[in-house]
Amino acid sequence: MPSSPAPTETRNALIAGLVCYVCWGVFPLLFMAMARAGFSAPEILAQRGLWAVAFAAVLVLVTGRVEQVRRVLTTPATLGWLALSTVMILINWGAYVWATTHQHTLEASLGYYINPLLNMVAGLVVFRERIDRWGWIAIGAAAVGVVLQAVALGRAPWLSLVIAFSFASYGIIRKRVDADAQTGLFVECLLMIPVGIGLLLWLNQTAGVVGFSSPAHWGWAISSGLATVLPLVLFAWSARRLPLSTIGFLQFLAPTLQFCIGVASGEPLTLLRILSFGFIWTGAAVFAGAALWRKRAERQAIRLQIPE
């Protein structure tokens, strides 16, 4: 049997995972600050994609994946899948940046609460995976929460659904792509360059571009790229060393922090919206609890198979 990670390595992986999800959870603070500094949502999206290329390139060089990048860029099928995943992540980033800079952070957090449960449905439909009773309970609770959110808002929670579906689609596509996280991100950022440059040229002719107007604005623009790549590095390192059940719990940390930021920034939180999130949180708790139970059951089965 393969040996389990040493206690020190496991502790470090847990710290890395926590830092990763905290970074993702406090993203709204960065985008809100950039908006106050004069950045529009389209410019934040453009600057984020363009500066992420530089940091992703450093990551590729440091991890020795230059050859894999070359292989991906010369394989039309793989490049095509990554082009499609790039479209999905651009939609996701665009919706998320717009939401967090226009007082809709609560809707953004709802989208990321829904996402793990939506992944289960995707696993059933696309990969023919089996969903147990607890999985259906979690999905049902989330569905009730979405309906209540629509009633509370007086409309469908489009931002939440776009964020959830685009990220779930991104995950499905990347599952089919023969490229690791670092290589895939770098190629996706390369494919974003025309979009980023096009957005900046359009903004320069209309609303204006502020990212290059002062050292402080340069700093904000560069930080958006670093904030995109750094959590991925931490996630890629920690995910290989932590049990899936632990990752399952950690993934709900980001939308919880986003929810807190939305409430702290004064977004309306009516009783019906609280009830809606209550159902979402119930679904998330059932999802995480079932994952933990399955992991413990697997460990118990392995122990029973080991001869004394």
C-alpha cells in the first residue's frame, strides 16, 4: 500500500488549502477596491486575464511544463477543448466580477454554493456516475433554495445560475482535457489575450482605461493577475495531499466568506433570502457530511481487508 503523507506535510497541505479558499473567498474585496479606484468591470476582467498570463508563464517555467505546453499548442483537439474551457471561464469571471462590483456578492456566493451540487448532477448526466440518497437530498435542498431566492429577488437568480453553470461546465471540459492545471491555465490565459486587448481598446475609445494611468493603478492591475494564479498553485499542491472529504469541506469556505462580505457591504438580506440560504447551507452540509461518511467507510473497509 502507498504510504500516507507525513503529519507535517498533511498539516502544510491543510494550511495551503485554507489559504487557497480564503483567497478565493476574499476576491470580492479586491474587485470592490479596484472599482473604487476607477476600474470598470470589463477592465478588471481584461487586466486579470492579461496579467495572469505573466504569472502563469512563471509557474510553467518553475514546474518544468514547457514541453507539455508545446504539446498542447500543437494538438488541435486539446487546444480546441481548452478554447471552449476559456470561453466558460471568461463567462464565469465576467459574471463574478460584475456581481462583486455591483452589489450582488450574495448572488455570487449562492452560485458557488450551488456549484458542488451541480457537479453531482453533471456527473450523473455526463459521466454516468451514481448519486446516492444523500446526494439527492442535497440537490433537492439546493433546488428549493434557488426557488426561494428567485421569489425573494422577484426574478430568477441569473447571476448565481450563470456563475454555477459556467464553472460546472468549465470543470466538465477540463476533466476531458489531457493537460494539468498549470499548463491548462497558461494556455487558457494565452487564448484570453485577444479578448483582453480587444476589451481594453474598446474601453479606451468609450469609458476609458485607468489601469496604466499611475503606479497605484498598475499595482491594482498586476495584483489581479497574481490573485488569479496564486490560489491555483496552492490548490494544486494541497489537493494531491489532502483527502477528498477535507477538500469537500474546504470548498464551502470561499462562498461563506463571500456571503459575509456581501452582508457586511450592506446588500439586502431579507428573511426570505435567509431562508433561501438556509436550504442551500443544508444541501451543502449534507453534501460534505456524506463525503466524510463515505471516506470513513472506505477507510474502515481497507482496515478490515488488512490481515493482522
